[in-house]
Amino acid sequence: MSFRTVFIESPCRLYYQSGYMVVRKEDDTAKIHLSEVSSVILQTMQVNISVYLLSELAKHKISLVASDEKCNPIGQYLPLYGAHNVSKRVGEQLAWGEPIKKRVWQRIVRDKIRQQARFLEERDYAEAKTLYQIVPEVRSGDTTNREAQAARIYFQALFGKEFTRDQDSPVNAALNYGYAILLSMTNREIVSRGYLTQQGICHRSEYNAFNLACDFMEPFRPAVDQLVVDYLPSEFDSDTKRALADLANKGMCYREGSYRFSSVLSLYIQDCFNALNKKISVEDIEPFEVL
């Protein structure tokens, strides 16, 4: 099973050779078998990559994330055909009715707020109790916007009463970086199942190519928040980026066992699809906990 996030930080050439991704630098060469790789993150703009390798990455459903001149994720390369029955999956997606989309969104929001509350509780924040009280108040489709209410309480508890998500600060830079990694992981799971990332159940912006990923990633954001709280020094540095880039290997409690983050994300997204397609009830979507 693929599990490695490959982090490319220095100038090099990337190409494919007999099942391996070859990383050739001026003074060194490394080979990584594609069966071990879940994603590749380019943290430098001085990379030459072969079309052959791009083709093999797509075949293996490996996400390639490119960064801008500030080393922030800016784009993602994904396969055009993530499954053999894409037309069927897209047909299912377009047939989802509003009632089931609202109920799945309700569950997603409740799971997100529950994870936020659990994180605050672990760190002995009094606001955890308030968030736990908000969870059952989330209605179908979150029509009363409890998600935003919980987010305001949560972020101000973690980062101070004056904190907002639109500030230019190391905290927001780190959060945005981590969320971009999470978004790329979620996109990979959606595309690999043959669905469209553009067609969301709550997020529906005509300018957002990743509406569905923005929906499904919500309950997993607190895992990024935890890494930022634990690893961010006064400045957003390369060590923090590496910790966030390794999000896929973070531990999770799931189905009475310990799983890797990427595995739980994959299983949770499959549960959401099953609920949307009415193969399981919304209540049967498996819960999880960030370790």
C-alpha cells in the first residue's frame, strides 16, 4: 500500500525507470518505488520532470502537488480517469438529491465540531464544553450555520481573541499550507473513485474546482490544527512544512484500532459516497478520532 509523501526541496531531475521514480541531483541519485508513494510535493521550482513519469504517476493515482515561488502549494496534477466506470459514478453524483446531500453535510459538520471539541478538551480548554453542546444543534444542511459559530470559538480559544483566519501571520500561513496538503489528499480519493471534485454537496462555488473535496475534508481539519499548534515556532519554517507534509502518516483511532490518517480519510470518504448513494444510512458513517 502506498504510504510515503515525497518532499522535493532542492533542484533535481525526476524521471521514471522500471517502476521507480528516480530523483537525480548534481551529487546524488535516489530511487523510490511508485508502489510506496501516495503523493509528491514539489517545494522548489527548479525541477525537471519527465512526461513518462507524469504518465506513471497518473496510472498509479499518485498526487503531484506543485508550489509557487513562496513554497506554498498552488496546483495539483491528478489522473483524468481515476476509475474504470467514471461515467456511471458521475451519473450517480448528478442524481444525488438535496435531502441526502443536506443530511450528509449535517453529519460532516457534526464530525468536524466534535473533533474540534475533542482537541480543545485534550488541551484543557474550557471552550470544549461549548463545542460539544453545539454538535447536536447542527440541523440538516446546517441551516443555522453552527459550523461558523463553532469555528470562531475554536480558533479564538487556540490562538487568542483577536485571531481571525484572514490575518497575515505565521499561524495562518501554516494552517493554509496544511489545509492545501489535506485538500490534495482528498482530491486524490475523490478522483480515484471516478467522481467529480467540482460538484459539491455544500460548497458550490462556480470558481472552485474542488467543491466536493472542500466538503469532505472538513472533519479532518483539526488534525492539521493540532500539527500547527505542536510544531509551529515563532516563524513558519521548513521543519513545520515537513511535519504538515507528512500528514498522511499521522495516527488515527478508527473502528477500535489505530490507523494511518490517509487510510481513515479514504474509508470516511467511501462511507460518505455510500451514504449519498443510499447504500448505507448516514448514521452508519464510521466516526474517528485524531491521535
